[in-house]
Amino acid sequence: MTLRAFAALLLASILALPVPAQAWGFYAHGVTAEIAMANSSPEVRAKVRALMAGDAALGTPECPIDSIEELATWADCVRRTRWRWGYTASWHYRTTPICEAYEPWKNCSGGNCVTAQIERSHRILADESLPAHVRLEALAFMVHFAGDIHQPLHSGDKDDRGGNDREASYGIVPGMNLHWIWDGALAERAITSGEPPVVRRYASAERAELGGGSPADWGRESWEVAREFLYPTAFDQEPCAGELPDKTALTQEDIVASVPIARRRVQQAGIRIAELLESAFAPGPLPEPEERR
């Protein structure tokens, strides 16, 4: 076996791991939480750690919260116990077809979508009258879902379950799908390549440029990335001009072009999580949810 073939086989084996072990399932979620903590005040970091110390009260020993990375991926971990947490599956996304107008509250009946659950979790976390374990659960959900909404295929798709139904190769690595690529290999490359590192204390001007907006705004941004860049790049055609093939391949050029976009989404998620934390732990009246239209 040639070295190139061995490397391809090794990478394919890694990428074949279950989704929760991959980037937005673990690595990128953990990184967004690290960015958030690096850009939060010492008081907020202390309050986060204090809530984390009571994770035994959640009754999820199979999914402990002993680190900020485990906090950020707890929502994916508990979802494996379907009989108890299966109802939360729809909370991780809210897709709008890229060839239709973006509507932030469509397909969100009863608040069962990522947009609404970020707001709900934030409000629960901000309510200090609630038990600590209830607020910890809300904290874990909020941090995770604020990461999810920044992954473009959690917000935009083309009748393919956020790219899950589009078989795709990642360079020379076959047998994946479009969603897995943006969840896994691409996100990891985006995080680990380039300078300066994504996990750091950002300057105030950087935080102002990367942060701001509401969950509905963040979903719209992801939908626009899917519509304007992700699908056209992956299929080399205007996605709304006709049917897309069920199978494609991302070339090295496609991957290189995608890296800065994926990197920015990770950075934006981290900074915005920091903003959510600061506002949730700040004294004052409880925030009102965004008006549904």
C-alpha cells in the first residue's frame, strides 16, 4: 500500500466515527465554548463553573459535565438516550430551503427548533429563582444550540435534510455526505489552520465585528452561506436553477475556499455565546424573547 493510500484510509477511518465524536459534534462545539470563556468576564466564568459543579443533579452520569468541552457537547451526548431525551432532536436545527425566502420561525411549532430554544435556554439561565440544576441544563443547551445555529447546514438546505442526503467526497476521501463534511473534517481544518489561533481573548473591535444580532439573525447568516456559497461551491452550479445531483465531490480548491467561512462561523459562535453568558448572568430584568411573526 502506498503512503498516499494509507493516509487516505486512515483519514477515512477517522471520519467514519459516529457524528457526536466529530467536530461540531465535539471538537468545534468545545472550541466555541473555549472562545466564549476566553471572552467572558471573570465573574461570568466563575458562575459557569459553579453551575457545572452541580452536574450530578442532572441525573445524566453517562454524560458528565466536568469540563467546558463536556458542557458544550452535553446536548448531543444525552440525545443518545432516546427514550428520555429524544424529544430534543428537533431543537438542534431549523432549516429553510435555500430556494425559498428565509423565515426565522417557520417549522418551529411549539418552539421546537434551535432558534426558539436558544432564547428559551437563555431566559431560564437568567432566572436566578430557578434551581441550579435547571439553570445548568439551560446553560448546556444554550451553549450547544448557539454553536449549532452557526453551522450553515443547520439552517439552510435543499430538500436533503441539511445535506445529509447528498453523498460527497472530501478531497480524496469518499463515502461521506455534505453535512458530515461541514460538521467534521472541514470544521477541524478551519479551526486548526491559520493564525492567530481561534481560542484567544479577542480585541474589542474584533468582538464588535464578530458579535451581535439575535438567534434569528444568526440563522439567516447560516442560510445565506448555504445558499450563496456552500451549495454552489459543492455542486458547481446555481442550486435553484434545477435539480442537484445526489452525489458530489469537494475538490481541494473547494475546501480551501470553504475554510475561512467555516472558521469565521466558529469564531462568531464563540463570541456570541460569550455575549449570551454575559447578558444571562447580568443583574436586571429578565430578557424578553423575540417576537414571532
